[in-house]
Amino acid sequence: MSRKHYQNEKCVLVFSRTVTDATSHEIATFIQSMVVETDSSDSRTEWFVVHEKDYSHIVTETVSDSAWTFKPEFLAKLTGHSKDTFEALSKTNLCERLNELYVALISHTCGIKKFIDAAVDADGVGHFLSSFDSQEHEYKTGRTTYYIYRSN
């Protein structure tokens, strides 16, 4: 049997693609060993588990979706537009509603790939995918790598 979700009394896992029961149990055991070392609470933890084949797409999508949140200085340096341009956009308080405009400016200047690479170099992937602690954990089973992010 295969699944995209797994849960037990200690954790909830959401996978980026369907995995076998054995794999989901193996990853849950790995996660529980990490939690025992770092967290004394009794509450259930939640995790996003990304298969290596989905990694690049998910990182690109997640960082692109948050383009509007970047500091004007960072965006100005990458795109060649003035810092004032991005400060003016941020003062509109339209936030994520302007994200498509930010992505268009980035695409037509430095390009999305360069933007993603610079964002990941500056903050790490965990910053974008782990709302709990910004950490990225890696787990290998067989020849497959999974990237794991805590969300609570």
C-alpha cells in the first residue's frame, strides 16, 4: 500500500509524492528520533517530506510565491532596478497580490533561476519550507533522498 499522508501518536507527515507504507514508517521513526533529542513537548509534530525528484520544483515554486516578501535592497541588487522601486511597491500594502509583478520584474531582469539561487544561498531552503525552525533535514533510504521540514 502507498500513501501521501502518514500519522501516528507523535507525528503527522505530508509527502510530496506517494510513498510505500514501509518508507513512511521508516521516515516517521527517523523524525521521532530527532524530536526526542530536541523537543520535550508531548504534542504531535507536523512535517513536510519532499522526494528528491520534487525538490527543485517545490523550492522554485515556494521561493517564487514569496518574491513580494524580499527586502528592497536584495531585489534591487539582483534586478538592477532601484531600491526606491521596491520600497514604493512594498508601501502599497498590497503584499502577495503584487507577487506576480515582482516575479515579472525578476524574470525580465536577472531571471527566476538566479533569484532562487540567491535566495537559497542567503537564507537556505529550510527558511522557505520549514515554518517551525527553518531547518532542512535529509534522509536517505535506498537510493532515494528525502528532504524533511517541520511545520509546527
